Amino acid sequence: MKKIIAVDGPAGAGKSTVSKICASRLGYTYIDTGAMYRAVALKVLQSGETLDENLISDIGIKLDETGKIFLDGADVTKEIRTPEVSRGASDVAKFGFVRKKLTELQRDMAKRGKVIMDGRDIGTQVLPNADLKIFLTATVDERARRRFEELKTKNFAADFDQIKKDIALRDKQDSEREIAPLAQASDAILLDSTNLSIEQVVEKILELAR
């Protein structure tokens, strides 16, 4: 059994959803690194301050076994999923000191083993020695449709065309940033989920893990 599994891919590819299910079935710990960047973005928005090293020097980010995320002790699981925070997450990820801070936290979380960690640079930067690396993707249209449905379910205002533009822009920003850009690791397995159900993707990852 693979002890450390890295799942990378662009926004809206379904990384969090399938990683959470896989972790549950394997009895592993799920670590949502995207949520950690969203938490930093939310802290910036809430503080109204300019992002610098001082602002996040003692930031408290914790994920519990149920998938909830806490920022400085407060449950922000719902707040970090708004479109505004999604855009902010890509912006804060450009800063080297942010990535350094969160990478340290992520590596520390993975030390105990039996973890599934998802994000955009897990296999290339955070956990380059992961036992299994997956690069999960889907078309922009399909990812926008999924995000649109997710926001509607959570009663957030949603505009499909705007979501599609936001995802395309985030793809560009994530792939072209100078620090730890989104990229498929040379030893990662490409998995296109465009025409696959959540269960089909989960089964493929579990098969590879075993």
C-alpha cells in the first residue's frame, strides 16, 4: 500500500472530493492544501491589510478529521469557498514567503504517513518523494460546470460564464507563476476526469494505491 499519495491538478478538477473519499476508504488522513491557501486569502480579506510576512508569521491553520478547516481557531470551512476567496488564493500563492510557510506546515503534516495530500505542486515541490503521484484534470467547461453546481448547492450566487473565465484565468496564473507553478510531475499518472464519475475516479486511484 502506498503510504503517501500526492494528487495535483488545476482548479475544479475534483481533487478535494476524490481525495477525501479515497482517504476515508483507505483509513488515511486527508490534507487539503488548497484550503490552506484559501485560508491565507481569507485572512488577508478579513484583515484589510497588505499581505506580508508579519501578517502570516503566527497564522493558525488546522484541518480536522471531518474535513473542516480552522483559521486562527475559527471554523472557516464555508467562508473559504466563495468566488472572492478562490481568486484571492491564486494571488497569495504567488508569494514565496506564503508558499514557504505553508509548505513547512504541509510537510510536517505528512511526516506521520498514511496521508493523501492534494494541491497544485505536491508532487513537484511539497512531497517530491511521494509513493504515488496523480495529476487529475478535466476540461475547463466541465470544471466550470462542477463549480457552478457546487456554488448553487451551497446557496452562493453563481454565474457560469464568470466561473469559466475565473477558472481559465486561474489556470493561466497557476501555470505561469515563477514560484512552484502548476505542473505534472514527470513520474505522476495523468487522470482525465472529464467523462468519469466521482466513483470511477475514486476506484482508479484506489487501484493505483493498492
